Amino acid sequence: MNASLFKSYDVRGVYPDELNEEAAYAIGRATVEFLGATRLSVGRDMRASSPALHAALLQGITEGGCDVLDLGLIITPMHLFASATQEVDGGIMVTASHNPGHYNGFKFTRPNSVPLGLTSGLDRIRDLALGADWKTPRRIGSVSRHDIASAYHEATRAIAPPFTGEASVIIDCANAMGALEVPVYQSIEGLSVATLFEELDGAFPNHEANPLATETLDTLCEKVRAHGADLGIAYDGDGDRIGFVDELGHPVAGDLVLALIARTLLQANPGATILYDLRASKAVPELIEEWGGRALECRVGHSTIKARMTEEDALFAGEVSMHYYYRDFMNAENGTLTALALLSIMAETGQPLSALAAEVARYHHSGERNFTVSDTDGLMADLALRYADGKTSRLDGLKVTYPQWWFSVRASNTEPLVRLNMEGDTLEILHEKYDEIRAVIEGH
């Protein structure tokens, strides 16, 4: 097992070359030892390697003397919900989220959805797992099965705003775990539901389960237009991110959805704190403050955002990558809650999503662009020197802001890539500066 498996927020690697059953066993033992756990919850996604890794993980946990609450096939928000509603000392989710099918991984949580990242305990689990000096346990833990889905769906519906209109939605499950959420939509009166790629298949035969990559939404966009649907919904591989397509068949950026949800929440909670990640349009903090809220910029990543939500008692947080976090849901992600909130907004205002999104889209954003570079540190130094006359932030990678445009470059925490986001007040400025920055990046 290589230490490089342990990323900023989770464990990820290619199966079986990097992540295999031996590593899963060691990680299970190490998690029990680090947490001093007597009971852990464990769930998994539908990847071909997930059953084998799940079994090895359970063996490691139980041979560490810890009981297991086996949640079976679930989405990651269910894993987080279990950590807050069941008597467990933490939990592990077997998933590699949106990564291709030959990857797999583990996501960790403490009780009450408190994340375990590389700076908050995952480093200790790594060191223990790599040491692999296991003592013989006094007892072998037991495994009990538990269905968390019904309680999770009830909790989501309980905090979702009411839907009183009529609408048609098409849900792209991407052959992944978002299929488990379809019954929630089907249970709502006035909602007509159609699905795409609902059958679970860890090979992702139709497209990658990543709504942030707009090409993965092509079929959904086409179906929304063809059937005159009001909303297209796309889940990622483990169901903790969600993307949307408007009634015209156009993808809606994650930061625009963040703004729409924030407006509704601020109407009921004046003065509340809303968090946004540093890749978001500058329209987001402008609008939040105009609506009477307090806007705070954050680093990218669920571990840091959840910690900041707790520190600031934030009501809501959102990322460009389509994670949406709610104080009323343990400061955790809930994509289905976000979809139900959007449907409620559409019904209440009588406006289609395209019109609602246009109201909050003030500037021109590039979307997130990925590049492979050989010298990340050299690139960052070069950019910092070239754009030293701008307002510089090192909150997460490098962000440089000018009066009419800004750019952010950061190394991915989950893939060997550099990610570029930028925005201009006009399309001309965006295109000019994008070509300029891209040339610098491609030179490294």
C-alpha cells in the first residue's frame, strides 16, 4: 500500500494496482484503532470492485474488535445521515465518487457527519495502516444489516420546502447510486418523473457520473428538450453532488444554483451566513450581501467547508462542483434536498429555471477547465510573478483578482490535474484572458 492513496479528503486509487483488499483490511483496522471505535457504519457504491473491498474492510474492522452496522448499497449522504442518527463512532463509505470505474476509494466520517480529512485524522489512519502492526483482538466484532434509506428520505422530505405545483423532471442516474433517490421524486404529488440509465452498473456504460463535466449531460439535455421537461437532474457516482439542466436543455452552473437557494433561505433567515467556494462567480457574494446575508469565501473541499460551517454557524454552503450543504442536514451535502428546493422555487415564482438563472448570472464564467502539467509549483510561481499587480489570494492555490476579471488555479485534491476557473465582466475580456492564462499553463 502506498501513502499516495490518502488524498486531502479521502482514499482513492486504481483497483487492484493501488487499492486492493489488503489495503482495505489495513485501513479498516487502522480506523478502529484511531477512533477507539466499538461500532462503525459501512456503506458502498455499485462499482465492480466495491463488494470485494467492502468485505475486506469489514474483516479488518471486525478483527479489530469493532462491530459493524452494514448499510449496504447507499449514497454518501445516507452514510453521513447514519453517522448522526445511529449509535456509531464513525463510518466509512466505499466509493470513488465520479472517478472512472477502475478507481475505488473510501470516505470517512466521525459521528454527526464530522469529516475525517488528511488534516483532521486521516493522516493518523494512514500512518497506522502503513505500519500494519496489529494486535490480536480480544473479540471479533459482529456485523448487522441496517436499511437507512427510508429514514433518510423521510428526513429529507421533512426539511424540504413544499412543492404545490405541477412539473416534469428527467433524472439521469448515470448507472450510479443516484438511482436510489428516484422514489423520493415519485412520491411527490404533481411531479411527473422519467429516468435515464437507472440500472446500477459500475462500468458506467453510458457516460461518466460527473455532472460537472458538461459533456456527460448531453443525453439529458437532449431528452429535456425532446420531452418538454421542466427540469433535468443529474447525480454523480455516489450521490452527493447534483447537476441541473433547465427547460431549454442547457446546463445550469453550480454557483447559480447556490445563489438561487441562498436567496430563498435568506428570505426566511435574514442576516444568515452563506459560504461559497473561491471558484464561484463574484455575483454570488454580491447578491448574498444585497439580499441581507453575510457571504464568506472558502477553500474547496467538503472537509474544510463543513468545518467552516460549524465555526461560522453558516446556514448554507455551496460549491461550483455542485456540492450543497445545509445546517439543517448536519452541515452535510444533500443533492435531493437541493432539487426539491429548486422545484419549490420554480412553482412559487412561476418562472422556469432558465429565467431564474438569468436573474443571478451577472458575469461570464469559464467553468472549470482541467490541465495536466509537469511542474505545478513552477506554474504557480510563474503565474504569481506575471500577475503580481493584481489582488492575490493564497487561500487555495492561487487566485488573482482585477477590477474586470479574475482567475483561480489550484491543484486537484483528487486527480493529477491543475484546475482553472476564471471570470470576466464581458465575454471579450473572458476570452482574451482565458487564452492568455491557458498559454502560460500549457507552457508547464
